[in-house]
Amino acid sequence: MTTSLSMGGTANIRAIDATNFVVAMTGVFDGGVYAKVTDATDIPDGKKHYDLRHYFVADDGSYIYTQDKSVHTPVEGTTYFAQTEYTVVEAGGKFEGLTGSFNSWGAIDYGKGVGVLRFEGQLNHQ
């Protein structure tokens, strides 16, 4: 029998440096996240493409680790519209057995090192 988990919530991002970020989460995760850029490519049209790893940890210690693709589109100045697809590579605790992908979108200000994202989607539990 397959069950699913509806994803939803927000992420408040703070940059540690150019490739490492800490995130406070609300919603399904209700905890924290560590994110690391593993590859970055600047495209001539101004967009930035990133490969990332995210380590989502809920308040009870349950976790989801993901491998991700993100596209950041310039909006104005140092502000970018960010769209990311997260693919689960490992899960534990109440998230044990979850598979699939979910998405986020929102704004990141590279100049200030802060951002806010909304995440949504559905993961399957088999």
C-alpha cells in the first residue's frame, strides 16, 4: 500500500558564505536545514544554475536528505527568483521510506544573503 505526504511550508534562508546556507523551516519540516551548493553555472542570459544538497531535519530528529537542481532568475539588483526541485536520496524517522521530489520557489537577495521560499509537492511512502 502506497501512502503519501503532502509537502508545504516556508523557508527563511541565511547565507553563511557563497556556498553554505542555514534555513529555518515551518510547515511539514518544522525544524532546520543545512544547504550546500555542489556546482554552479552562470548562464549568459543572467540566470544561475545550481546543484545543491539539502539536509532537512525536523524538531523530532526525523530527516530528509535531497539532491537538487535550482535555477535563479535575476529580478532587480541583487534579487533573484529561485526555483528548486528537491529529489529525496535518504529519509529517516517519521519520513522513513519517503521517495520522490518536491519543489520550492521564492526570492533570494544575494547582496544581503537572505531569502524566503515556499515549498510544496507530494512525496510517496511505500
